[in-house]
Amino acid sequence: MIKLRTKINGFNVDYREIFNKFPSSIILLDINGFILDLNSSMKKLFGYNKNELIGKNIKSFPRLSTNSIEIIGEKSRKLLKNEFVKPFDLKIHKKDGVEIWVNVEALLINIDEISVILLEVKDISKYKTMETKLKEMDQSQDDFVNFATHELKTPLSSVYGACQLLKDLCKEELSEKALEYVEIALSAGKRLKFLMFNLFDSAKIDSGRFFITPKRENLIDIIEEGLNDMVYLFREKNIKLLKDLPPELYLNVDKSKIEQVVINLLSNAVKFTPSNGTIKIMVKRNQKEFAKVSIADTGIGLTKREISQLFKKFSRTKRSTEKVKNQSMEGTGLGLYLSKKIIELHNGKIWVQSKGKNKGSTFTFTLPLDK
């Protein structure tokens, strides 16, 4: 046991009582890892008497795992080099064998001109239990999304495939009105497929399993395919589509993922553009650096606060107005979030600009050109 005292204004002050009554558990080590002292809270936390520990090396601390010893040793070496050490968590056992989690804050102090390592130890078992439960809840949510998506794939593919066959094989036998209904079913089926992809990809991002597979593709073909899937929605709201596209622009991209971004942005533009409005899609090439894709609408626009909330998971800004009423276009709040992740995985950028309410919006993303 070392003396915890100092001189203040010429008087010796003994800090033993403060040390023992301190609510956090404290253990003092010399620079070689031998236990010099510990307070009463330490005894209560671990169940050991002082004489069982004082004078022993921290490596021989009963029930302390090899991993925990290595972590303490690593942090101690950093302290002795005057490096900053962040608080860290350890899983350890008490004298009675009960396993607990503790948070440790390590400091290098001087007592009677001797360098001493102070470890302040706090029991965080309750917090770790809550953290584990939250992770389990997140995992359960991810598992449900994965399960639901997989289960929906087969019937949706069957319905979509049947509509496609109906259109291709019975085109001559169907009336113009019937063909229109088939087109509606095909368009809705494609959009439902992309909605499922959004949910599925969101779960993949959370679990760290979201990847892209780039290949050399014509960006213009990808955009045109996305536009074809949106024809009925443009027609339904009598929205005028303007295009400013070069004949071709080849890039190394994941075709399905970029098409997903295009459809997400177009769906967003259609949703918030009143009937008889205009949407313009433009592609520009910036010398040898990147391709720039912009989708501008004459919709209800965005405030600065709304812009700050976009691209976040499940973010759904309340932009409903009397001018825009289309419940069939309600989204999950995942489209822009996933679009951002996809573009960033391609080493590109995505952003939005708007001059305010009822002044339209322009969503833009860039993709690097082949080098």
C-alpha cells in the first residue's frame, strides 16, 4: 500500500479517505504492472480483499483473460510513452465467477515523485446487455427484410413474367385498352421489383454485404431503360419529359445499381411534380474527369431544412401540397439513401439543389470516367 498524501500550503493532506470512498473502482499499478493499491469500491466490485491482490502483477490477476491482460499491457505502454489512451472496455470475471463488462480509463500520475498507472474501472454490464439486445433487434429486422424480400421474389417474378408473355404472345389478340392495362401492370411490376431491391439492399448495407460489380456499360442505354419503365407514370400525370443526352457514354459501372439510382431519382421527381409539369434529364461530360447526370423538375421544391434531411435512411420529408396528390407514389424513404450509397461506391457524388418552395429541384450525380 502506498501513501496517498500531498502538501497544500505546507500541511500534509492524506487522501486515503477520499480514495476509499470514491464511487468508481480504482487500482494503482507501478510501471512494471505490479499492483500498488486499490480502493474499497474495487473490493466491492470484484470481491477480492486487498491482501489477495496488492504486490501481485496485473498479469496474475485472478480470472483475468489473456486478451484482457494484453489490452491493459498495450494501454500501459502507450501511457508510459506519454501517448493519449482512450477509455476501453473489458470482459472480466469477479471472484465468484460472474462475468461482467467494465469500462477502464487509464491515466499516468505521479505520487511522491513516482510514476503510477491509475486504472479507473466502472461496471457497464447493464449497458452492454442493452447494446446486445439492440443489436439482436437490428439483426431480427434485417433477417425479416431478407426473408420477406426472398419470399416476394418468386410470386412477383411469376406475375411480371406472365404479363410480359401476355404482351409478347397475345399482342395481336388484345384490344388497345387491354394492352394499355398490361403495360400498366408491367410498369407497376417493375417499380415493385425496384422497391424490393431497395429494401433488400438496405439490409445488405446494414450487414456490410452491399457490393457493386462494375462492367463497361453505356450510361445512356441505362438511362433510357430507366425512362422506359417510367413512361406510364409520366403519361398518368401528363408530365413533359425533356432529354439532353449524348448518343453514348461508356463507363465502368454496375448496370443494375445505376439503373436503380436513375429510377429512384425519376420516381422522386414524378412524385413531387404537379400534373402538366416538366422533368428534364441531362448528361454532360466534364473533359476526362467525370460524367454528370442531372434530373431537374418543376415540382414543389425543397427548403434548406428539407435538403439537410435527404439521403438519410427512412427520411421522408413532408412535402405534400394541394398541388401534388398521388398516394400511389408513396415511398419507403430508402430511395435517396440507397442512391447515395450506390454512387459513393462508384467513387461519385450526389447532391440536390433547389431555390425553395414551388421552385423545382435538381438532383445531380457524377460518375468517374474511364482512365
